[in-house]
Amino acid sequence: MVSLVYAWVKNLVCFYIFLTVILRLLPRNNYQKYVRFFSGMLLMLLVFSPILSLLGKEDTIRQKISQAGFFQDMDNLKLDTAHLQQAQKEAYLREYERAVGMDVSRMAEEKQLYANQVEVHLSESYQVESIAMDISLAGGEGIFIRKASYGDNSQEYPEVYRLKQELMEFYKITESQIEINVQEG
């Protein structure tokens, strides 16, 4: 009987030391709550194992603990899957923004405007939220695009105006969502 009590205490001490080491080695605090939950169930099994073995219920309790551990693993797998899906969605979003930026550059070049930098922001539903670009007006053969004067004494670059109109129509956005900085010469 004394040897059974000694083995029981030895198991409790070894479990406590093992649990302390595991908790210190965990990289994130958010996993500690899961380890503590599972280890608490194991500790209960260790504490009550002598009584349960006398009553013949030890196997039932071990089965319940194993089942709880399985469901905990499933929850962890769901969390990991959700994190991977979010990272994949963000990567797709960045790639679509890059593709739309290339398309906007091509539209500018068709009007002999040369995009030095294009920055596009998309919503989570892949709708264009804003377009910002820096363009040069100097053509490849030394041709410079001139400003056109309007009746209200303002001056505007007709090609830039047409580009804005085309972007607004194509991407279904407003003029306030488009920012074009003109670098002359």
C-alpha cells in the first residue's frame, strides 16, 4: 500500500515538472490556456486514479479526457485554418492591387502619360477604393503636353482629364477617389 502511495506522489511530481517545462517552452501565451485546460484534466485523472481504479471507472474517465483532447485539437485546427485563409486572402488582395495598378499604367500610356508610380487600394470585396499616381508629361521624343485654358481662367491637362474620366467610368469610382500628381518636364 505504501508503494502505491509513493508511486502516486511520484507521478504527481513528475507531471507538475513536465507541465512547468511545457508552459515555459510555449511560444505564445494564447496556447497556454489550452495546455492548462488539458493538463488540468490530466491532473484530475492522476489525483483520482487510485480511487477510480478501485471503483473500476478509470478507463471511462481516460476515454472522456481523450475525447476532450480530440475536440481541443479540432478547435486548434480550425483556428489555424482561419489564420491561413486570412493570410491567403490578403496575398490575393495585394496581387489584385498590383494587377489593377499595371492596368492603370497601361491606360495612362495609351494617352501618352507615363506613370512613374501607381498605388491602388481595393476593398475586401475587391472593389477599387482609391487610385493614386504620379505621371510625367514628357513624351519619349521630347514632346511635351501643354495645358489647355478654360473659360474660368483655370488650366488643366486634357489628357489627364480624359484619363480621370476613363478611370471613373471603368472602375465605377468618383473623382475624389482618384489622385493624379503631374510632374512636368
